[in-house]
Amino acid sequence: MEQELELETTPNKLLSQDEVLQASLKLFAQKGYFNTSLTDIKDAVGLKTTSGIYQFFKTKQAIAQTLRENILDSLSISIDDIRRRNRKSSEQLREIVDLLFKLTDDAPEIIQFLLFVKAEDFLPESVALLDTAAFNKIKRIVQNGIKEGEIRSIDPMLAYCYFFGIINQTLAMVLNGSLPKSADSYQSQAWLTAWGCIVKK
């Protein structure tokens, strides 16, 4: 059962662990991990003191760790669903791209935190992003595509790099405002370019 804590500002409202995580995610994505303090998080959730946060998390690092694990777990589950629905690597990659672009428009802080905040700087014990379960599954999709002859026969990590280099750079440029429209506006073009880099002609 999710822990809840009575807010000090409004007696009838309960603060949940999830609210602390959501507020922290927004702040980490906007300001960066190091520029976000527990006081900022306390203010964002409407507490008078930071002691309320300690009911759930002992440190800011623990909040970041939980956020990263939750996001990666959700991504991993989504990738499993995508792999079950589609047989071909191209279809699986297409749906993963759809998911990343949709998240960039609907929950930009998730993509910002996952792909563009350097977790190793503040979570030194954490597994590198490319070695997490979710990203190992994506790498396997690429490897299977090469094996099945859908993706050209190059080093699987190079294929991953070519493909996601284009996808991730497009998302980064949407998030930082270099590309002024929604991610959805660039999705089709980014997909065609990224897939064109690795597809077996």
C-alpha cells in the first residue's frame, strides 16, 4: 500500500510518495539534479518543512534512484508488450519510436530525465543506460533484425548508434526548443531517416 503523509499546509490533503516523485521528476528535468534541492521539492509538494519528504526518502539521491528505476521498469514492460505484438524488428522499432515521441509530447520530463540527464554523475552505482534491461531488449531487437536480414549486416552497436542517434537527437532538439513544433510533427521524418540508415537495401 502506498504510504501517505498529512500535508502541513492543508490538513485534509494527504501527500503520497508518488507526488514527491512527480514533483522531483519535473524539477530534475527542468533545473537538473544538482540545481534541485530538497527545499525545492518540499515547496513543490506544499510542505512547510523537508521532514515530510524523509517519511519516504532519506536523500535526494534516493529519490533520483527510485525515479530512474520506475521509469526504466515501465519502459521495459512497454517494450515487452511491443515485442509480443509485433514479429518484425522494423515493427518493434517503429512502436518504440512511437512511444518515445509520444512521451516527449505528453510527459517531456520523463524523456529529459531518462535520456538526457546524466545519471552516472549523481548515481555512481547505477547501471549504464545501455546496460539496463530495457535497453538490452532494444539491442536484442536490433540484433534479431540483422539475423533475420531486415537490418544490414553491421556491428549491432553501430546499427543501434546510427538509428537512435537520429531519434534521440531529434527528441533533444524538440525538448530544448531548437525544433519549434511538437515531437509528433517530426516523427515520420525522423523514423524514415533513422530506419534508412540501418535497413538492408
